[in-house]
Amino acid sequence: GAVVSQHPSWVICKSGTSVKIECRSLDFQATTMFWYRQFPKQSLMLMATSNEGSKATYEQGVEKDKFLINHASLTLSTLTVTSAHPEDSSFYICSASWGKNIQYFGAGTRLSVL
Amino acid sequence: AQSVTQLDSHVSVSEGTPVLLRCNYSSSYSPSLFWYVQHPNKGLQLLLKYTSAATLVKGINGFEAEFKKSETSFHLTKPSAHMSDAAEYFCVVKTNTGNQFYFGTGTSLTVIP
């Protein structure tokens, strides 16, 4: 199946710093990438949908200035958590899709903000 | 509107016994339905999908699911549980008119030796 790489797998940062998470589709061109947030023992919450070359569409309640998404190419999307605070600590998962039916997920990034 | 209800937040079975994870969906249009599995601290892996072809769908690792329109259900089953099946399972619905996935709240499967 298609492979989606997410990096880093775990990041620890100080409060107030910014963190960038990368999501790459390794063997296909992803027309759409998705970013999810998952709290412990809970389901995935869609944060935003991004199409290559256009601005991301954010879900209601997600601060677009806080969570910056860039989808510069068909194989790379980045999520930057700006001025991170402890409440931003979570598991962030990206997925990529080239059609309308299947999303392929990355392994996730655990963000711990001290 | 689309939504997914996973009826059990936690299921516990003995190794070698059948597994049943229940999922009901609500969709205004003909949906695509998926089951994903997530092992601890890992991403999601696609188990199987239904996209308006055969109603009985076979997936990886011996799992299968049956789409029942009359019951709006897409339950996941496996004849014999293995220890490695212990994980979190998510039922997902997507309408064919859009590209958004709607996740259920997940079912945690425990397999007892």
C-alpha cells in the first residue's frame, strides 16, 4: 500500500517555542492531505484539510494562526504549532489521499510541551 | 449529515474466540465505509473498505465486515482472535460527494490469553 512518512515521531519542546511536523507521501502524489489531533484514548479529530497549492481549510474551533499548515508540493505538507503551550500536547496524525476514497495515515507525532 | 456510532468502547475476548466490533452509520448519500486499526503509539492502518461493490468485504489479518444497508451497519468480525489483534479499532464513514472522513469514537479490543 501507499506509504506516508511523518516526522518527527516524538518531539519535546519548551512552552512558547514553535514546532514543525512534516508529512510526506513517499510513493504517490497526494492531492489532499489531512491533519488530525488525537487525545489519549479518544478518536481522531480532524483539524484541517489541505490541497496542494492552496490554503488549508480548517475545522470549526481550530485556530489557523496557531496551527499553520503548508502544502507546498504533492508529496509534502507541514503543520507548525506556533508558540506551543502545554495544552497543545497531543498526538498529531497526518494522512494523504490522491483520490476520493482512501486516506493513508502517517505513524503520528507525539508532541510534549513542557 | 454523516456520522458513525461504535456501540462498544471496549471489547474483551479470549484468544481463539470470535471477535465482533459493532458500527452503525448515518449518511445522507451512499457511503464508503472503512475500518482502521491503531496499535499503541502508532498511526492508523487500513483493515478493509466498502465502496459500493460486494457487501461482504474481506480485509487483512483475517478480518471481514458486512455492509447492511437495511440496518445501517458495518460490523467488523474475525473468526478467531489472536493476541496481536489487541488494539484500537475505528469505524469511518465517507460520503461519495466529499473527501472528509468521519471517525467513530473507537473500540478498544483486549485479547485474553
